[in-house]
Amino acid sequence: MKNKELKSFKDLSVWQKAADLAVLVYKITDKFPRSELYGIINQMRRAVISISSNLAEGFKRVHKKEKLQFYNVAYSSASELESQIEISKKLGFLQENDYQDLILLVVEVSKMINGLIKSLNSKSYILNSQKDGYLMIELIIAIVIIVVGILSIIGFLSKSLSINRVISSQFTANYLAMEGIEIVKNIIDANVIDCLDGKGPWNKQGFSGVTKCYEIDYQDSKIPGLTSTSCPDGSNNPLLFDSSNGLYSYDSGVSTRFFRTIQIAPLSNDEIQINSIIKWRTRGGGSFSIDLEDHFFNWLCNN
């Protein structure tokens, strides 16, 4: 024969016995001296009510640990009541028959609560009426935690990749800016050497002495042969990268996101300012630029 399904705390045999015990305590303590109304009468009634109340609350709890907590309180309250019954007898407040009725019932209730606690400790216990809802809540929470975790990881990886792309682009832009300065230095050195060899003052061969902007790559060797561009907007032609030799130029290779403008500004007959400006855009549309500045002295050839 199958056990009756427990749908309410009132279906618990131990709660039914505890309720009977409460009724009995109230009836018998009604015979106690009125002077004990706020003394042992009140204590016994609070203890007996605590038994049934904690049994009811423990029944409604879902987690095993919480159930045990309330059932243990009920068990302790039963022991408290048993002690109060013994004291009442010693004080002469209880007739022998009332004492026997109370002590037998409180001992029986204590044994039943102890059995309930042992039974609960021996198995995983969730009320059938609550199991499906409890498991569904656990499932939803687990799914939410997993989704949040996955989204956090994706967000972190995406941000990391984005940062890596920015750092990589900045590294390349720094290199291209330094290359631009170095190319201008090489051009100035080469032209000064030509001038000293009697080939004429290079600075007067197509270089007017005012601020100008140019597109320069490693193949350029003379100022007059440079491709000029607008100032201060700069070049509209992207640098091309040739993977076969690892060089950037304007002649061959795959188009890059980098635009380089070399701005040359004579400050005096003894000093020239070079700005190597790199501009680029990221995939997200962000605009970046690097402006590397250098100064060269004794740059004129007066032969």
C-alpha cells in the first residue's frame, strides 16, 4: 500500500500529535494558580505552540538544511515542555492523571520528531508539490549564470581583440612615422653630399623655402622629385605594403589603412623642421594620428 502523499503540514502525524498536545496543555494549565499566568503557564504554552509552529514552517521549506533547522527547534521545544511539566508536578500544580497524560504525549511527540529528523537526514527530501517548481527555478538560474558567463567571456575577448588591434596599429604607425623622418634625413644627407661634390645647391632646385607637404617613401632621393600634397590636410593616398620585401611605398603592394604626410618647414637658414604625420581609421570608425617631429640644422648648401 502506497503512503499517502503529504500535501500540507496537517498531513504530518507528528504535527497532529503536537496539536493535540497544545490543546491538552492549554486545558490543564487553565487549572494552575492564577499567579502563574505570566510564569510557568505562559512558558508551557509558548513551548507547546513552538513545537507545532516549527513543524509547520519546516514542512514548507524546500532545502533540507532549512527543514532540519526548524524540526530541531521543534524537538528542543518539546524537551523544554517536558522539563516544565516535571517542574509543575514538583510544584504541586499537576494532578497525577494530568501529569501522566502530558508526559506520555510529549514523549511520544519528541520521539516522532526525532524520527522525522533521522528520516530527513537519510535522504534527499523535497516535497513533490514543490519539486518541479524548485527544479525549474534552479534550471533558470543555471541558464542565466551560463549565459552571463558566456557573454562576459565574449565581451572580454572582443575588447581584448579590439585593444590588440589598436596597439598593433599604433606600433605600425610609429614605425611609419619614424621611417618618414629617416627618409627625409637620408634625402638631406644625399643632397648635401651632391652639393659638396659640385652638383649645385639642392635647396634651390625646386624647394622654395616655404612650408610644404609631401608623400615620401624609401625610393625617393631628391627634394625636387618628391610628390607634393596639400597642407595641412595631408595625403589622400594610402601607403601600400609589399609582403615580398616588407616595405611600404606608393607604387606596389596591398593598400593599408595608413596615410603618411611629410611636412617640411624651414625655420631659418640654419634650421629645418620635419613633421612625419600618420593618420588611420580603425574598423569601428575611430580616427587616430601620430605626429613625429624632428629638427635638422646646417641644412643649406651654399655652393
